[in-house]
Amino acid sequence: MCVITYIKRLAIANALTLYYTAAIIFYMLVTYLKNPFRNPWANKQRLVPPARLSDPKYGVHKYIKVNNVKLHYVENGDPSKPLMVFLHGFPEFWYSWRYQLLEFKKDYWCVAVDMRGYGDSERPDGVSSYNIQTMAEDIRDLLRQLGRETFILVSHDWGGIVATRFRDNYPETLQALVVLSSTAHEAWLDAIWNDDEQRKLSWYVFLYRMRVIPELMIQMNNLELLDKVMIVEGKPTVDSEDLECYKYWFGKQYALTPPINYYRAAIDYIDVELKQHDENVPFLFAHGTNERYLGKKIMETMKKLYKTIETTKVQDSGHFMQQEDPEKVNRLIRTFLQKQNL
């Protein structure tokens, strides 16, 4: 790669990081000055887990040591049936798959994981603990620990980035792959540097390069940002009780830094090789028509990267489609799996 290109991209990233950081600091200052007698970071204390998190209908809570990290997961269904693993995105945890756990438990052994750094899973220190290759190895070791050689992998957002890397590394283990509202790491980087639309949509990625400020932004006003994120075109993704489940985990001390470290570890400034993958892995790739974080270029690039990919748009659905439109998404996944005789 040309050194000039690398320097140019690094300069752009630094400039955007400083710009968005300054804007957020200004916003936080204005918020504080509007009511200087109220601490915007004095959030509600959530010491007891919301009842929904322990509802037995979603499954049994378990822990497993994989790749030297303890992960929490919720399992539902018969362990003698085909294994279906669910990987969530940001800002989520296993609970974002609650509708899918209920839908697929009759036919599959469902395992919804809290990825490293999230929920009740262990939170290793340092940005390097959250590189994509390491997290793909988490899933490989999870498969070993669960005693399976093959499985179905369903993913969303950051879970999809990890899932596509896993697919590239271990295609022989996958009976099928489902990726919702996500992309491959290479396609994402290519779009950020070569597509103006995606660079604008990914503005927060540059902000997240900064330390501390992103965490403070999200923590403000009782984690108000989570309320705003979980809405698409005025349609709530979750109800107030669901939202409390998210705020319970993300409101804990130091709970935001590991998830944001995913972004800090993922940004790169070199030209990525867009290599086509022709391994015969059934691959369903879906975005919503109201997607707010991924541009049009992503889907076109994914079609070029993966020979066996099946792409689709979920009408009137946004980024958190598995929660916004669970019936549509469940039907989409089931139809896809039935075509694979799974």
C-alpha cells in the first residue's frame, strides 16, 4: 500500500475524531450549563436485575470458559438437536435474541452468547483483547466446548462482523450462516475509506477512537442515548421494561469501555484485500430498508465477496430488525434454513 494513502487516511481519521469529540464535548457542556445543579452522570442505580432477564421461558443461564475468557450464555431447546448459536451486536447482549430463542427452541439447540466484554461475560482489559480474530477464536473454542463439529450461526451487527471472519476461517464448521444488519470487516473498511455515504453513517466510529469521551456521552442522563438508538422512524424497538434490561448491564461501572473497544480495535488505514470466498457455505445476508448505519455499497460489496450469499431487504425494518420485526425475521431465517434442509 502507498505510504501516502496510509498517511492521508490516518490524517482524515484524526481530523474527524477531533471534530466529533469537540462537538460532543460542546454538547455535554451545554447540557450541564442548562442545569448546573444536576449532575447529568448521576444515573439511576440498578442493583437488582430486571425480572425479564431471569424469565425461565427464555432458557437456562450458563457459563463456559473459551479462549481463556469466561462467557455467559442462555440456552434453550434440546441439546440433541442441531446447534444454533446467536451473536449479538452493539449495544446489545443475549437478550436481543429473546424472540429467536422462543421461536427456534423446538427445532434447535439454541445458544445466545454474551460476547466478551458484554453482559455477564468476562471483560478483559485493553483494546487488543477485542480484535476480530480473537473473537472469532472465541466462537471456535465455544463450538469445541459444546461438543459439536458443525452448527448454524446467526448474527447481528458486531456479531455479524465476527461471524463473517469465523466463516472465512472455518467454513467447514458451518451448516449455515445468517448475518443481519452487518457486514464483513473488509467490506466495512473498504466502504469507510472509499464511500462518502458510509463514512458519514459511521461518524461515531471516529468518535469512538477517542478515550473516555464516548463512554461519558453514552452514560449521560440515565443512558438516554440507548432510548434514542432503539427507535427507528418513531417505532420503538423495545418497550420500557426491555430498555431497563439494557440499562441494567450498560449502566454498570466500566461496562461501556469493552464494547467500544471493539471499534477501537477494528479501525485500520490500509487497503484491505477484497478476496472472493467460494466455499460452499449457505449464507443469508439481510438489511432493513430503514437501516441507519450501513450504506448501499456494503451489500454490493458483500455480493462480490461471497459466492453463495443470498441477500435480501426486510421491508420497513431498521437496524435492530430481530427485535423490531421478530415475526418477519424469524420467518426469513426459517425459510432459509428449510431450503438447506436444516
